[in-house]
Amino acid sequence: MFELKKILASVVMPLPALLILGFAGLMLVMFTRKRKTGCVIILFSYVTLFLASFQPVSSRLLMPLERQYHSFLPIEGNIDYILVLGNGHVVDDSLPPTSQISRTALMRLAEGIRINRMYPGSKLILSGYAGGTGISHARMLAKVALSLGVAKSDIVLMETARDTWEEARQTAAFVGQDRLVVVTSASHMPRAMLEFKMAGLNPIPAPTNYLAQKNIKQFWVKYTPGSQYLEQTEIYWHETLGRFWHYLKDWAASQEAAVSKNEMTTL
């Protein structure tokens, strides 16, 4: 089920979905008599791809999601654990450790280390499974953290969690009622907080990796379509699908519970 979810999510991302749609339109133009329909489909895919890569559109979509939580500021008392949610990595010993984890993962880890140094004695929980690479993402994050001066005794690995749902539940079982900070991308934080609260936790959010900006002064940067703006649109769509999947699972669980309750009443 997990692999199927990832495959379906990849296919319906804006870029692959629009390319498939445009290709279908091209096939209609080339091999059928429905050329007008094919041209309309190609035009739709082209215009939509342009809008998805256009900063005024992409930032307007992503910014409300990113700004739901403020960045982490020092708070009173101690912090017991700082959880850094996983993202992605490659295994290539010819590269420095900082280049083997994704840009998003590096931003999350840097924020986690920053908070860890603000609260001596806190533990850094690094999360993420192997994803077919032979080494877990959590271990790759630990490799980078050690190279940046984090003490080995301050690192805890969570190497089997594959998504936020599993990360929330494994963390709840480990930290209990201890004070927890969750570090993830600003765009992912609303969904992450939802999952952790469903798992019975009330963590302190520490969003990072803000991408959407409104104060771009250079018009050639703001109004020229770019891959970085397409990435923003894809992140927004990914999080939208993630919330839909969460509510779908929640609905399925409630239906299963209702059926079980009816069966128990019958007995």
C-alpha cells in the first residue's frame, strides 16, 4: 500500500501529469481526426504548466501553508527531544556528507542542530528509512550531524519510519510525555502537527525551509517562469494530497470502528 501510494502521488504531480496530458493531446492530433480536441488539451497543459511555474501563482498557493506556524524562538524551560523529520538522500562516497542528503533534509537538520545547541542536554531524534539505498536516511542525517559537531551521545536514530504517520506514532511510543520539538519544512508543518496530535502528542513546531516569498523586487525574477516556482506548486499539491490521504484514512478507520461496534452490539 505504501509503495502504491508513492507511485500514484508521483504520477499526479503537476509536471508528470501535465506532460502525460500534453502527450495524449499530441497523439490525438497526430493519429486521429480529433485534432481540435487534441489542440485544446495541448494548450491546456501548456498554459497550466506556465501558471504552475509562475511566481505570483506558486507563491500565492504555497505561502498560506508555510505561514501557519511561526519559526522557533527560545522558550522557557528545557527541551527533551528535537525530532527532525526525514526527506531524501543518495549514497555516494565521492560526495561530502552534506551533498548526500537533499537540500530540504539539510535545511531541516540545520534547524534541528540550532535548537539542540540552544538546549544543552536535549536529544536529536533523526528519522527516515533506507528507501532502497542500503542505508537509512536517519543514519545519513547522523553522519552529517556528526561532521557538524553534534555529539554522538545526543543522537537518537529512528530508522524504520517511512512517512509522517509512522514517524508520529513511533515518536509517541518513544518520548511519552517529554517535551518535544518537531522540525520539518514550513509547508509540511500543518500536516505534521495534525498527525502528531492524532498520535496523542502536542509538540512545539519548528518550521524551516521557507520557499514562498512576496518581497521579490526584480521583475525579471518575479515574472519569469522558473523551476523553483514549479517546485513550490508541486509542494503545495503534494501537501494537499497528503491531507486528503490523511482524512481518507481517518474516515476508513471510523467506518471500521463503526462496523466493529455494530457487530459487538449484535452479539
